[in-house]
Amino acid sequence: MMIQVRYFSWVREKLQKDRETLELPANASRLQDVLATLDQRGGDYALLKKNNGMLRYALNYRLAKPSDQIKNGDEVAIFPPVTGG
Amino acid sequence: MKQKIIIQQEKIDMAQAYEFLQAQTGDDNNGALVVFSGVMRGRNEHGAIKKITMEHYDKMTETTIAEIIAAAQEKFLINKTIVLHRVGDILPHDTIVVVGVAATHRYDAFRAAEMVMDYLKSDAPFWKKEIMVDDNNDGDELWVAQKPTDQVARKKWQ
């Protein structure tokens, strides 16, 4: 399964990228599998697990939970709590 | 209900919000227009701010704000809503956001405008970074953290 991942705010800056295409293992089915796949890369991606209590996620442009189901072609976004207005 | 959502780099023109709200359409019988504007502060707890840069998740922003307006419409009798929000570089004293509501009565207009603003602060995908002008830290950059009170403000509408 291939998905698009988007990063915003300091997550984007620390990973030094705003998006990437990710190939997930065959048994991946939930947003948390995306996070696990990224975590396995180590290096800067360790920040995702380290900050998992405060990071927020979106799936196809709506706020989402790690337990939410994903499918091929989805867009997942990872970002800190929003600060507009 | 009529609504307008604009995400823009350019400075916000307050007259645009009033013109949209004042134009009576259809069966509208507006007796109350409430317009809130959020303005960039010139300093934070660390000192003077040179500017902020506002980032957003373009594909998510408008749909999120449209859902927020729909939630306010379910709770209050409102006829028109406008949300204008800046992105990119913003200077001290610039208007960052405008939330305007037209309703038949002021109670609904005041409350709906406050609710839309509270939800926007906690749900809409914008991120604000402050660039300081401090003598010792010129150009120091700081991503703003969400305030716990923003979540409290949102909860009061549930």
C-alpha cells in the first residue's frame, strides 16, 4: 500500500521535508502502522514517538486517531496542536 | 445560509466582511452583525516580535472551517458567516483573522461568532511562528504552542 504523508510546523522543520510517499508493509491497515513504519527509520523520525502524546494526525484532510483505518492512496498528516487566529 | 471563507496572503480588508454581511439576501432579516478581528500582538513574554509566519494545511483548512460554521449554525439562528484568515508573513498590528456573523438577533450573532472563533483556535490547521527582534536574539524563531485555555474555550460549546 502506498500513501502520502504530510508534515507541518516544527515536525516539518525537524524532518526537513514537508511530504513524502511511503510504502507500507503488506499487513498495514491503520494510521498507527504509518507511525510505526516511520519510527523504524530511526534518526530524526524518533521525534514522532517521543512526542506522540502531543502530536495530532489527519487522514484525508480530517482530524484522525492512530486507530483509524487507512487504505491505498490516502493522505496522512502529522502536526502539533494548531495555533491559528 | 450564506457563507464565505477566504484564506489569503494579502492584508485583510475589514470593509469586505461588512459588505458581505450587510447585503440582505433572500429571506434574511438581519438585525445584528457581529465582526470579531484577531490582531497580531507586538510582543510576547520574551520581548518584541518582528513578524509571524502563518503556515496552513491548504487542503484541510476550508473544509474544517466550513464544518465549524455548520456546527455554529446548528446551535444558533444565524443567516450569514464570513471567515477571513491570513497566511504567510504577518506584521505587528495586522489583522490575522476576521469572523463575522449576521443574524436576526444579537444574542445569536454574538454567541455564534464566539463559537466559530473558539473552534477555529482549536481545530483549524494553522501554525504560527514568531520571529523576534530581541537585541541578543535577532531573528530567533519560536513556534507558538497551543494554550490549554483554547481547549477549555472549545469545550464550553459541547
